[in-house]
Amino acid sequence: REYVYRPYVEREHTTREKVLHRDKHLCAYCGEHAQTWDHVMPQSRGGGNTWWNCVAACGPCNWDKGDRTPEEAGIRLLWEPYRPAWA
């Protein structure tokens, strides 16, 4: 047997709860109360669960955006996603 060394790589684990906490339960598209999250670049197009790709969103905005980018959906982000200091 041979063992191959693979260095430890810390992964960005984000969850819906963490994203909602970071964005203070405000929708990143309209500023209303958010109860879910949205991937700015859809996962079907290679967008991952990272701090820089996930934002809090209300149901109507999440539904309207669908499986598109904000530019394609004709909406814009009120702020850019970021990694919080506590993460």
C-alpha cells in the first residue's frame, strides 16, 4: 500500500442560517424581510455554497430570480456578498 499526502484545505461551509444572520434577515435584492437564501451564480452554472455567492432573499425575489443571474433577471444586489469576520 502507498499513502498519498493530501494537505488539509479548509472549506467555506455556509448554511442558510449563517447567511441570514450575516445579512440580518434582509433581502439582498429588495431590502424586505428575508426567510431564505439565494445563490447569486446559480448552482446549476457552477456557483457554490460560498460566502461570496450566497445572499439572503425573500420568497418573491428568490422566485422571480429563479435559475438566472441577477443581470439576466433584471434585478440588482443592494450589497455585495462578503465573508463575515466571525466566520
